[in-house]
Amino acid sequence: MSWLTKFLTSSIGRKLIMSLTGLFLILFLVVHLAGNLQLLINDQGSSFNGYAYMMTHNPLIKVIAFGNYFFIILHAIQGIMIALANRKAKGSKYAVSTNATASWSSKNMAILGTLILAFICIHMGDFWYKMKFTDQLAMVSVDGMDMQVKDLYSQVKNTFSTWWLVLIYLVGLATLAFHLWHGFQSSFQSLGINHKKYTPFIQSVGKIFSIVIPLGFAIIPIIYFADAMEWINYFS
Amino acid sequence: MNLTLKVWRQNNAQAKGQFETHQVVASEHMSFLEMLDVLNETLISEKKSPVVFAHDCREGICGTCNLVINGRAHGPQKGTTVCQLHMRAFKDGDTIVVEPWRAAAFPVIKDLMVDRSSLDKIIQAGGYISVNTGQAQDANDIPIGKDVASQAFDAATCIGCGACVAACPNGSAMLFTSAKVAHLGLLPQGEVEAEARVQSMVNQMDEEGFGMCSNTGACEAECPKEISISNIAMLNRQYMASVLGSKTGV
Ligand code: HEM
Ligand code: SF4
Ligand code: FES
């Protein structure tokens, strides 16, 4: 075995891959949320549709998007393989189990991750697939562009007027919050970054991040649903 | 105090084990192992086979005693080995469930005794210093900063009991291995071989079938010597540095 294969298939190497892909996905979440928050601008989706066009046509974004697909798949496969190997290494279970010594999230990362993966599939079927591979979306004009673009905004509006789809999104985001509650700080420990000077800071940032980011995503379906139900008049 | 014990009985590694229930009358001044001695006296006088459990020093320094009590490695008391755990930690009328360490790398020998030689193999792979480092006065001649000496000493308190592996949901031996790598690598006598050591010990750890670290922190919570998981971060760091940029070409 070459030294590199040996390194990447060692226990520490495999966790290094988990950590780096996990951190990349964390970065992606920030960018993704920043883009999505344009859905809350009250301009009939003009800025969001323009942004969606740019995200599907800019060559640099396309390269990053492929990196992103690859890292999600790598993270998911690697995570499941690690969980299976760890189950084998544990062998049998204790008759009495305790939650006194480790957080629930930390012990259920693979279940949480699998739920997130299921959610990502539903989510991509809803928007990404319809945007990229179908002509189901109407063409609209947006401010500052002299051509018509696909109206992803109306698709969002449609999706988030169905209560059970909104529920799926909220559950998916809660799952993500639990995954990040442990995952954020864990990825630094896997990288060997642990010091009494800054580890408490990383842990606090991780906890805030794991609540604020999923909450930021969740605001969008909540507001759209409330608007569709006419509980509030957000867009008019 | 009157206790109901549910004890794990298993004839060998291949056998399917099961719990056996016994009543024991104990005093709160007894250690947990003395309470098990009382149980065994009774079993022997009834011509039944005594419960096999491992023990040696009974003063918290050898790491031989290892029981999971009510789901907790070394029982409910923090920073304490089973032999140092006293029955006053329990109440009259309690039901106590006693199980062996569970991990694929720790096969059951009999009942509550497991084979922990997989930890010895990790030590044999590199947990030593190859040259004679002399006597205590030779070590005292080498100036070492107080912080480094303390850190190395904290890691050196690991008694190799395997509670970290037992407590870990993944059966990972990272806390043990990291304690040994830190204890030897932080001191000048051990630093010389640090790069090769970390690689061979991690390789052996993987070979023995221990799990990967999910950073759950269960090991640190159950370690009778309260070894910190910051040692695991140091192990990760040293392993990566050694593979990616060793000075010695290992
Ligand atoms: C946006 C999505 C996701 C983000 C931001 C994310 C982030 C993270 C982070 C930061 C970690 C910590 C890595 C470490 O301990 O070093 C982690 C661990 C993990 N992730 Fe994800 N993840 C995501 C999706 C998924 C998916 C889809 C799966 C699929 C099954 C998954 C499975 C796991 C598992 C099993 C672990 C624990 C590995 C271990 O420590 O044993 N994750 N994730
Ligand atoms: S690190 Fe702690 S729990 Fe693990 S073997 Fe050493 S003393 Fe026992
Ligand atoms: S018997 Fe030696 S530590 Fe418990």
C-alpha cells in the first residue's frame, strides 16, 4: 500500500476526510442561506430569479457545484462506512445504556446524516431538478437583465404553500441542527485543533451556528406558508 | 444492605452469555469487588461456579478490574476504578446490573473477565523508549518545563484499564493510544522516536479492530484517571504531521 492510501484509509485519515468534507458543507450552508434570504426581498422574486440564473450558468459556480455534489456524496458514503465499521468494532451492546456520558447527537450522527440525505434528495427533486432538467418553470423577466429566466421563485411559493412539504423542510432542518450540534466542534477535534485558549470558543460558535443557520433556512418556508394561508401579508 | 445483582455469565468468547440474578447482603464499607467476593463465597459454599472477574492491586493503580455497572464503565463514581468504588455509592434494595467490557477487540474470557491483550499489542508496537534512560536521578538531570512535565505526567497516569474502549459506542481505543503517545512523546527521552511511534501505534490500533473516534467524549467521562480528550486531538495532529512531514522519513 502506498503511504497515501495507508494514510487515507487509517482511522485518523478516514476521520480527516469526514472533517474536511463536513467543514466544506458547513461553508456551503452559509453561502446557500445567504442566497436564499433573497427570497424574503419583496420584489416578486426578481432578485432571487436573477440569482438562480447566475447560479446555474456561471462557469465558476458550476465547478464549485460539482465539488459540492462530490463532497456530499463522499461525506455520506464515508460516514455510513465509518458507522458500520464502528458498529462491528463495538460488537455487542450493553443491557443498560446510559446517556450520562455522551450527547445524543454525537451517538446518532449516522441516523441524522441519513435523514439529511433523504431530505437533500426531496429538496433537490423539488427545485434543482425542476430548474435544471425540465421546462416546467415559466419564463419571466427580471430587473437588470434583458432576457427571460426561469421562474424558480413561483416554484418556491408553490412548494411552501403545501403544509406537508413545509413540515418536511422543518423536520429536515431540525435534523441538520442536531447533526451540526455535535458535528461543528467535532470536525475541529478531528483535525487536531484543540486548545484551552480557543476550544471553548469553537464549541460556543458551533452551538450558535447549529441553531442560527437551520433557523435562518426555516424562516423562509414559515413566512411563505403564513403568507399563503393569509395569516400575514408579507408579500403584498 | 440487601442488593439484587444481575451478573453476566458467559463460558467463553464463543458462548452466548446471559444474566444471572443473585441476592447479596453487603456492608456499605465494602468495595464493589469485596461485595463480589461475598457473592462468590456463597456460590462456592453452594458448590456452584463462582463469577469470574479480573482484579489485581485493588488500589486503583493496575487497571485490571473492569466492570460495567448499571451501564457505566467502572460504575457511577467519577474518576474511580471498580476496586476503589464502595458500596456506599449504592442504596439498600438497589438492583445492580454488572456486565463485562464490551468491544470486539476485548473478547470475553469468562463471565466478567475480558482479554485486553489488544491494548498490550498497541504498546508493543511502539509504546516504549528503545534505549536505557537510566535511573530517576538521570531523568531529574534533564531540565523540563513544569507545564510539559505536568502534561506528560497527566497522560502517564493512564493505567491501561480499557474503560475508554468499553465506554465508547464505537469501541475505539483512541484515548488509551493518545495517552501513551502523549506521555512518551512529550518528554525528551521519548521525543526522539515520536514520529515513528505515533504511526506504528495507530497502525496497530487499527489492526486490532478498534473503532474510529466520533468525538463523543464518553471515554473522557468514564476514564478513572480522567485523561482528557485533548490528548486525542494531539494524537490526530501528531499522526498527520508524522505521515505528511516527518523529519526522519518514516
Ligand atoms: C449539509 C449537510 C451536512 C453537513 C454540514 C455535515 C457536517 C458534518 C460535520 C461537520 C461532521 C463532523 C466531522 C468530524 O467528526 O470530524 C459530520 C459528521 C458526520 N456526518 Fe455529516 N454533514 C452533512 C450531511 C451528512 C450526510 C448526508 C450524511 C449521510 C449519511 C452524514 C453523515 C455523517 C456521519 C456518520 C458523521 C459522523 C462521523 C463520525 O464521527 O463517526 N452527514 N457531518
Ligand atoms: S485512558 Fe483512562 S480509561 Fe483508557 S485505558 Fe487509560 S486509564 Fe483506562
Ligand atoms: S484492581 Fe488494580 S486498579 Fe482495580
